[in-house]
Amino acid sequence: MSSKLDDDNLLKAIKEKVQKGNLHNISRTEFYEQFYSENKEIIWGYLASSVSRNAGWNMTDLEGDLFKDLLPKAYRELLYLTYERANWLIFLDAFPQLLLYKASKQKGRPLFYLLKYFHVSNFMEKEWNRFWLERDIWRLCTALIINEQHVIQKPVIEDPFFHDKIFGSLPFVIEDRMHFSTVIFPTLEGKLYGYSVHGFKKVQKRIELGKRLAWILFFSNERNQIRDFASKVEHTGSRYDYEQFVSRIKGKRTPNLKDTFPIIAHHRRPSSDWYIQKDTRTINLYFQKTKVIEKYDLSKWYYKKQSQLEVALKIEQKLLNMLPLLKGNRYLK
């Protein structure tokens, strides 16, 4: 039985490590990857590092060759803040869970009663205790996917500020409808695999996406090639990380993240446990096996997307420029 002093020391050490890892996208990606390399049974760690890479690429896109000229600076800054806020919140919630699991392994007994000191949902305390007994690796991964998508739902997706400025904006609506919300897993051979999500604002859609992405990483025929890339290529935030291996794309089109964006000082806002508002039937539906979409080779699609994106963003720019005029038109009020 641990003493209160032992618990306090552990909590302090975890808080310090979480703060160190939650500086920016690069540090989060590295911390997730390092944890997974030491705890292969927690497969969500690998999924988190891979999705975090994509978040970094989305961020540096905003200052890349295309977006920098076609999207207004103020809107790009808001998009960056949105990506950063969501990923900061997920790390703040998830990484203490991972570290408490690591400490539990070292001590040989579950320490998940300490999760409440990190404001982690009661849902995850139950799931970690269940995993400790049953060792159902896939269920725990799914539980973490479910939890983290709920963690960002109200503070980011449904937050009035982000909803009005980003998720309810015309550029986001167009991109969502054209399936530009895509997660890519590259290989050293220049092939690209992944899935898109349509209806990004819906938590159910993002949960299904997470489960499908996990399937690619652990069950697809290409999983070893994808893992080679993840373990050998340093994450800089630039899409050049993988575009250097794609023969049809020449040159570096997006910058490194550390050279581009400042470190944001975030603050946690008071929030209630999302699990309290969910019924058992809904939770059980989240755990159901997802339908695998066979078309996940995005290599050819990626080239096509580049030209589509150019057209879409040009249209968006024109429409954004028209908004002040439209707002002043009394027939549209």
C-alpha cells in the first residue's frame, strides 16, 4: 500500500513530465512515440504519435506555398490555434494516463485511482482497471479513442469561439465536404495510406476514423512499411518529412514547425465529465467493431487533392473577400 507521500511525489513527477511534453506538436509527437516504443501493449500510443504528425503537417500547411497566399493571415492564425488547442487538451488528458500505467507496471499494482487528480474521466479509470485485469489491448485503444474525442468536443468543437470562427466558417465547410480532413500514414517507398473523415464536427465520425486508422497501423498488409517510416523519420512538422520520398513532388513546400509558430501558453478551463451525460447504450455502440474501408491507398488521391485544393482555396478566397459585401446587403439579412 502506497503512502500519501509516495502518491504526492508521483503526481508531481507526472505533472512535470506532462508539462515538458506538452510544449508544442513536435514534443507531443516525440513523447507519444517514446512511450509506445517502451510499452508496445498500449497501441494507442503509436496511433497518437501518427495522428500528431498529421496535426503538425496541417499546422505548417498554413504557412506553406499554397495556404499562405490564399487564406487571410488572421484566419490562418485561428486555424493554428484550433489545431494547437485540441492537441494540447488531448495530451494534457492522455499522457498522465500513460504515465500512471507505466508507474503501475513498475510497482506491480494499479494506480488508476490517481487519475482523478488529472481531471481524467471516470470512464477511463474504469477502462484502465479493466485492462489491468483482462489485458484487452484493442478495447483499451478504442476506449482511449472514445475518451479523447469527447475531451475536445465541448472545449473545442462546440466552443462558441471556435465554432463561429472556424467550424462554422465557409472555408471549413468546403474542406469538410470535399474530404480534405484526412490522416495520412506515409512509407519510405513514397506510398501514402490513410482515411478521410466527412462530418468532422460529429464525435461519432471521429471515433470511427480513429478505429479505422488503428486498423491500418496494426492489421493492414502495409503496417510494417508504415512503421518503418514512423520509427526512422524525424518529425519536423513539414510535409517534406514524407514528400521527399514521393517522386512526383519536388522541393520543400512547407516549413519546419519550430521555425514557424510560437509556443502557446494554454490554460485548462473548468469542465464536467463527459461520461456523466452518456448512456450505456451509446458507449456500447462506440465499442462496436468498425467497418473497414478497403480503399485506403491514398497515393494517387493525394496528387489529385493538390489540384482540387488549389481550386477550392481560390474559390474560398473570392468568397471570403465577398463576405463584407454580403453582410451589408439588406436582402440577405
